[in-house]
Amino acid sequence: MNFDIQNLISVGIGLVFIPVSVSYRKKINRLQSTGIEVTGIVFDIVYRSNMPGNIRSNRYPIIRFLTVENKWMTEEYKNSIGLFKKGKKVTVVYNPEDPKDFIVNNQALKYIPTVFLIFGVMAICYGLLNLLK
């Protein structure tokens, strides 16, 4: 067995991606079955780093939508892959009990959990296969 730290990290990354994928899929299913669908807009885009000292910024859209109770919600969408443009209309599905709990319903939404799951499985397989060499 080759206990190389890179292989252990690969397995660890895979073990993180799989539960994230499952959790996100559950959120999507829950909101699509019990949530309320409204039209929103990409109100703004913010750029910031997730880690101190990291010079690379990530793009996060600020989504604004009106609930059926006529309450304006303006929230950062943390589950974004940066495909949003300021001013673009989007379909929002939100939790009526907690409107801050929402998803932007688009084509990418269908594939993100699957991509995370595949990446997680591949990372685990890669790490384990190299550990067993």
C-alpha cells in the first residue's frame, strides 16, 4: 500500500463531495415539491474571496424576488456557478416558511448534484486505487 498524502486527500475530497451532492439534491427536491415559484431578477453581482489572503474572487449573484405575501427578498445566492448576469430574469423557487431558503430553477440546477456525485466517486476511486498500488 502506498499511503501518499495526495491519495488520502483525494479520498477525503470525495467523501466531502458525496454528502454535499446528496444534501443539495434533497434541498432541490424539497423546494420543487413544496416551494412557491416566482420570477426574480439578478439584482447585482458581488465579488469576494472565500478565504483570507486569496486574491481570486468568486462571483455571487444577488437575487431579488417578490414573495406571494408581497415581501421583497434580496439575497445572495450561494449555490451559484457564476453563470448569472446582472439584470437577467430568473425563476426562483422559495420555501414559503423561510423565503431566504430558495433556489434559482435553471438547467444547471439539474446537473450540479450529479456532477458533484460523479466527482466525489471518481476522487475516492482514484485515491483508493493509488493507495492499493
